[in-house]
Amino acid sequence: MNAHMSDRLASDDAPLLVAEGLGKNYGTRIGCRDVSLEVFPGEVLAVVGESGSGKSTLLGLLSTELAASAGRVSYRMRDGELRDLAGLGPAERRLLMRTDWGFVRQNPADGLRMAVSAGGNVGERLMAVGWRHYGKIREEATDWLGRVEIAADRIDDDPRAFSGGMRQRLQIARNLVTKPRLVFMDEPTGGLDVSVQARLLDLIRSLVSEMGLAVVIVTHDLAVARLLSHRMVVMRHGRVIETGLTDQVLDDPREPYTQLLVSSVLAA
Amino acid sequence: MSAMPEISYNFAYLDEQTKRMIRRAILKAIAIPGYQVPFAAREMPMPYGWGTGGVQVTAAVLGPDDVLKVIDQGADDTTNAVAIRGFFEKTAGVATTTATTEASIIQTRHRIPETALTENQILVYQVPIPEPLRFLEPRETETRQLHALAEYGLMHVKLYEDIARHGHIATTYAYPVEVAGRYVMDPSPIPKFDNPKMDDCPALQLFGAGREKRIYAIPPYTSVRSLDFEDHPFKVQRFAKPCALCAATGVYLDEVILDDRGGRMFVCSDTDFCNDRQEQGHRGEMAAPAGEAA
């Protein structure tokens, strides 16, 4: 663990993911334009903004699920080399996505196989990278269900029998089982009630720090951003209008729009 | 009646251009073992699900000197087998047989004959659903991508689910195989009992799916490995009793219900194999005594 930590610290000064001048047009409409950002190892970056501000488009571009109209995204591979993701072949890109990356979606039904048991869902990535020992796959799946607080006796139930919060936790386990270095999250707490949200955020926060994950999280909920992220970018009309340390942006917003956003949060 | 001209077909029903097209697909399929080659399947004078794909493949490889055998679930005398045998007798005039050893082309539905095949034989399978990943990944665009990149983790998810639910791999037919170390293939709904016979088989194996318009192949002497887990290795079905008619063991048996009081017998599903053994004097517990056989 210590060797692992020092390893990570040593590479902390080099960014993991770099976006330069990223843009996406949907016909004549603009999804997002001229976005440049860097994500460092072990860092949580929140992308906030109102609906339609281009957050999800940006996440799609960063994770190569969408093809960029302009600009490029580079990623530092495990060998330390920064490579342009558009230059990767489909095989390499898919391998990257199912080993070194994770993607937690807002609707768990999009990120899970709903007709496959919880154990199968967690084990899928392991089998995809060549695990062929049932006992070991099951052991690893049980371990991961425990880490996301799902009882071990639910391992053979399929996600349709799970509550919304459990499904979301299962989705997280499924993504983290291959020990990725970068995880994209699209409104992971959306649609959950507040107490479940709080538990989920707590879980994400501890897993992120424990595993030293880098996370790009899209959210419209500033409280989520405050709790999880180190840095944040504020988007409006497809552009990044403000970036900075989370506390700094939320406590002392510079842009009028950010001030409006921060002041719109209801205090309980 | 004499004024009516007799309807005549081209040899083996299909026109020569169609046969050329199918042969090209077959050659490509042989060149890339286990890969599903699309082809322009024709309407055949039989419904989908009755072997339109197999019939087209047979028609394309059939010559006037060939001897054809057709089996359905191992039997030569069931509806599907009789209909297709009759079809080729009428449209190609080829000799037909029920003896596995005498046939040069064997069209089959759901079984591989018990008698070992030879280099001089072609086995043609009727395939309902050629895509092994179909029920795991419904998008055809995605399954093609998975085949192209040899991403077959999903196939093991299915086997994992089997073990999780039943304690063992409960898939008993259409058991997925890896051909020549590359493509994962659906061997058509043969019992997994027959899977080991596909491995290193001297005969050419061709698969035709008419509705889905796909042809694939296993060339002679190609490795065919059934997928499994290290701690749950592939196993074939075992039968507690020998065949009730010919006393054969180590063959695939069909259950036959005899009455409504739980009476049943297990007999060879390969009728030709069973008849041969009975002629050689083997007698199972429910067979008629020698000399009285029907």
C-alpha cells in the first residue's frame, strides 16, 4: 500500500487526462465549445452548471463516447505516456474503458445488466480481462459487494430486485472491480432520496480516497460538488466560465452566473 | 393431363448463380473458421425453422454422385428428415441412404451421428440462431464488434449465471465453442454431448442459417474447444442406463414415455446406429428377442 501511495505521489505532478480546445456541435447547435482542462491522479473534478449547459456533452467527449468536433483529449497510459485518445484503435480504447476507466451513469439500468445477477454484474469486467476461475470471480464479487454495503446473500439476486440506492452502489462496484484509475460519474446521486444520497456520497468519498481514484463528476447539485470534489469547473452555454478549488468557487464566486448559482441553493 | 408440361427444376432446386453465391460464402467461411459469413439466403419451399439454411448449403455442395443422408434429432424417419430427403430425391435425383458410413453428405438437425465421420464426408447443420451472443447482447452491430475484437467475456457471464443459479453449467444444448482459438461459435442446438465430436473432426462441417442469412464452417481437423471455467470444467451428459434396445453405452439417449404411470425407456437418438447394433445381435432390456425384430 505504501509503495503504491508513493508511486502515486510521484506521478501526481503529471496530469492523467488532458482536454484541449474541446468542442462539440450538434448540427448548428453548440453542445460545448473550447473547453480545456486537466485531471490529475487522485483528484476529483466536479463539472457543475444548469441543465443544458453542456455538462453531459463534455463528459461524453472526455470519455470518448462522443466524437469531438474540435480539440482533443489525451490520457496518460499506465506506461506513463500521454496519448491522444482519438488515435487509439477501437480495441485499445475498449480495453481502456473496461480496465483503466469506469463510468457510473445516472440511471443504473444503463450501466448494469438488469437480467444478470449482482455477482455476474460485478464479475463481468473480470471475465472480460480473462478471469476464468468461477470461485475466484465469486470471491472478488462478494468482496466488492461488501465494500459497497450490499449483503453477501444478495449476490445471486438480479438488480431488478434492488432499490435505487443499491443499484447505484452495485454499479459502482461493477466499475471499480478492475481497479481503474479514472472514473466518470454522471449525476450518480440523481433521483435518490436525501438520506440514501448522503450514504452514497459517503461511500464514494471513502472509495475514492482509499483507491486514489481520479474522478470527473457531473452534477447540478452544488452540495454534491462541495462534498466530493477538490476542484470544480462551472459551465454555461457550453463554455467553462469559472474554474478553481471547490471551496474557493463556492465561497467566493467570481462570475455573476456562479454567484447566482450559489445563491440559488436552498438552505434546509 | 398430357397437355400440361412437366415442371422441371435445375439440379438440386437452386439456380447455378445462387449456388455460386453460396459456394463463395462457404469458401470464405472455411477460410475463417467459426466466422459468420452473410449470404443472400433464398426463399425455399419450406418454412423457416425447417432447415432452409441447411438445405441451401446442401444444394450448393451436392453433386450427382453424392449419397445423401438426412437426420432430425438423430433419426432418419422423422418428418423434417423425410421431407428434406424427399426434396433432394425429387429435385436432384441423388441416391439417399440412412447409413452414416455410406453417406457423403449428411444434413443434420440437432445431432452429430454416433459413428465417427471420415474425410470423405460433409456434415451440414441446420441453424436457427447463429449468434452465440444474441441473448446477452441484442444489438447486432455490437455483437459484430465483439467478434471482431474477440471480446468474449460476455459468454462467460452466461456460464457464470448458470453456475450461480444451478450450481453447475446448466447449458445443455447450443453450448458455445471456441473454434481454432479465435471465434466463439454457436454449434447449433446439438446437445453438448456432441461438442467433443466437433473437435479435430476429419469431416468438413458447414452451418447454414436461412432466416438469419449466415453461413459458417469448421474445416477438417480444426480445434473446437467448449468454453468453461477452470474450477467448473466442461462435462458432457451421462446416462445411468444403456440403450433399452441395443444396450449401447456412451451414446446420446432419448427418453420415450411409455404410459401415464411413469413408464419410460431410454433409447439411442441415432436410429441408424441403434439399428446397426441390433442387427449385429446386441439386445437391450426392452428389445424384442433376436429373430422377432420388426
